[in-house]
Amino acid sequence: MTGEINILPLPQAPVPGTARPQAISGELLKLVQPLEGLITAGQSAKAEVLSLKQTDQTFQLLLKVTLDNGRQTTLQATSSQPLPQGTSLAVTQPSAGNLAITVQQALASSVAALTRLDTTQLPPGTLLQGKVLTTQMLPQGANQPANYRSLVSLLNTAQSGATLSIDSPQPLRIGSLLSALVSDSQTLNFVPLSNRQEQLAIAAQLASQQSRQGSLSGLINALQNLPADSDTSTTADLRAAVDRLLAGLPDAQQLSNPRGVAQALLGSGLFLEARLLAGANPGQVPDMKADLLRLIAQLTPGLPSSTSFNAILAANTLAQSLPSFVRSALGTLGQVSAKASPTGFPLPERLLQSLESEGDLEQLLRLAAAAVSRLQSHQLSSLEQSGLTDDGRQLTTWQLEIPMRNLQDIVPLQVKLQREDPPEPEPEQKRDEREPKQSLWRVDLAFDLEPLGPLQVQAQLVQGRLSSQLWAERPYTASLIESHLGNLRERLLASGLNVGDLDCHLGTPPQGPQTRLEQRWVDETA
């Protein structure tokens, strides 16, 4: 997108001989801590804005005030308008809780934010990097598109530390880091942060999530074994949250037909944030992650106020819900050379140990928080394994986990779907010379089903041709699958697929840089 640097209206110069002191307007800065008699009545003091932070529709300021006697003090205040860092003001104090500035001074403060770029210092094509300080929607007329004004602090070039006032058709997230190319003195072309930098941020968050995650089966088993007369069932809302979560678990019969599989994938929790961003009601469609968050919301009020578990809760539950990716420095890329390896699939089972002398609520809350972190680990793994491959193909990954009912047992079914799209054809290439775009699909399954034991399946589909590799960790299971591969091939052919290789191996799929994440084990396009 592009953003134009605003030219803010500057105050008109007063006519000589007719200028009069302007009366104090309603432009007030509210002090966080009221001070009586800071500035003598009828006098004014100089103030400088040291920092600016936006909270909802108001702005928090840190001011350095210099009084007439030379004494300096710092004050915290709030304002309805953003005053950029470095703004100089003359202030008065009409009451203990307020500082006042004139309209003329408020307009003059806009000079602290750059309204145009000096192209002699920043010629067109210069890459600017900055941090968004504030974002406000501008007044708009009927049937006119929305426009947003933001203050952005520059982090590089000779203008480092300066503040830009820019307009953009989309709101800029407060605290986010931006890169933009200078087009002319009043226009910037925003460019996305590098894919490599996103991957570094995702990898850091993924490592943090995995240290907190725990298997879904631990929580589900605890909920299934919850006594009806337990103290944790004293509220109807809590019992309803438990019943909703358990009722949403699919069984093997549901996952044996395409419609049931589609419903299970959509309800796995992988797409909760996407639904919320689209404005959908999360209560209309069953969703594992939403159900877990409802359960946590019902468990939290019942915790004893003296429990030490509150600290664990603060670090593990809602505050950690798919964290925003924070890039501490824009120059991190230059300090990192090795490409992070993708997270292994499947995620290993991880059961939390019981805490000593803990109540049922605390244990359930720990398990629920760990289950949310496990779902987030899958979400972050999906992002980590998506992007452009070395040969320019677009790789999209969806990794998730579905707790499946198998009689009285819960079998966690881990799934990874990958779609690999070839590069876009060259624009100058003739249409009739362009090859049809064919996507390569990969499917990974991992589950532990008694009496077969741990199983993994890898399959790929391209141009209607299916190939598959199966791995079994028990010799009996590997031999059993091998004896039924002919029957599997016949059923796949009957469904209309062109079947390639079908093989079963004893053990687990190889891991490392030479795995099928980087290479196809059967090149169907050769």
C-alpha cells in the first residue's frame, strides 16, 4: 500500500500591531496525578514532550516542564490529540488536574512531525524503517473511503528519531514496525517485512509455546473422569463448558467420510483467529480452541485467591493466545546466517506432572492452558513451514491436531496439509506457451491406535496421481499393512485416482534437511 505524508495546516502569522493574546481554549492536558499550584496563576511555563503512547482513543504523554525559576519536573498527562515527541509547548494551569495550551500552540506543535521529506537527504528509493506511534481515523464525508493518520518514528537514515505524519487507506497497527521506500517528498510506498524476518519471529514464538504445551489427551481424560459430585461441577456454566468441549470430539465413524473430515478440520482450532478477523461469531461453529478458552474462563473465577497458581495462569493462558510477533530490531537479519529448520512432525506427546497439594480446579486449569499452547504450537508450525521455497514455489502449510474418540479412548490425530504452487509464469510469455498451473498436495498423518501402535502416513497428489508411504513402529503392524496394500490400491483406483507407489516401512520417517519437506521422495513431475 502507499501512504502520503500529510501537509498539516500551519497557523497564520498575526497582523503586526493587531495581535492580541489568544484566550485559553478547551485544549487541555489532563494530569495523571493532580498537582496544586504547579504554575502560578497568570503565568506560563515551557514544556517538552518526552514520549508519546496511544491507548484506545487517548494519548499518554510524558512532559518535561521548566518553570520560571529554572526548576524542572516531569509529569504524566493525557491528551485527546497526539503531540509528537520533541514538541515544545507553553502551558498554563487552570486547575490542579489540568494543563492548558492555546489553539495556536496546539497547531504549532504539528511542526514537530515532518510533513514532507527532504529529498536531498532522502532521495527517491531510500528505504525508511519506522515504528508506528499512533493511529487515528480521519473525519470523512458520506460515501468516501476511510483514511487514517498515523505518527511514525523513524529508526534509520539521517532522520533517525524524527516523527512522520502520514495518511494511509488502512489503519497501521500501533507498535508495529514498517519499511517504506521514498517515492517523492510527500509519498511513501510501504513494503512488507522480509519473509526471513517473519520466520525468525515465528521460530522464537514457537520455541516459547512448545515449552508450555501439553497433550490434549491429558485434559480430555481428566474431563471425562470428572466426578458428577466434584467441587468443580458446582456451577452450571462450568459443566456446560465441559460438555460442549467433549461433545465436539469426532469419532472414527465421522472421520470416515469427507463431510465429517471437513468439519473436524474446521473445528480443530487452527482457523479461530481467521474467523474472528472476518467478523464471524465463534459460537456458531464448533471450535476446539474456542471451547478451551471458554473452559478456562469458567475455571478461573473458582481459583482460591491465595493460590500460587495465579502466576502460572498469567503466563500460560489467555495472555498467550497466539502472541503478536514482536521484532526487537530491524537489523536482526544481518546477524543471523543459518536458516531455522522446520519443526518436526508430529509433535511428541507431553503430559504434565501433577502439582503437590493442588485442587481439581488448578489441575484442570493447568491442563487447559497447556492444551491451548499445544494448539498454538501447531498454528505457529503452520506459519513456520509456509512461504517461498528455494526454487520460487509458494508453499502453504496447515498443521493441526484432532482428538478422535475410539471407543473409550482418545486418539490424538495429527494432520499436516501442504500445497505447493509453481511460480507464476513470466508476463511476457505467450499465453499459449504457458504450462497449466498444477499444484502439488502433501498429506501427513500421525496417530497411535491400539493394537497397531504408532503409525505415520505420508501421501502426495499431483495431476491426479497419488503416491503414499506408510511407517509402522511395530513389526507385526508393518507386516499387516504390507499384506493389505493391494486392497488399498484397488480401492484408490475405484475412487478415480491414478495410483503410483504404495510402500510400508518399519520405523519412523527420516528427519532432517533431506526429508520430504525439502525434497520429493517420488518426483511425479519428472
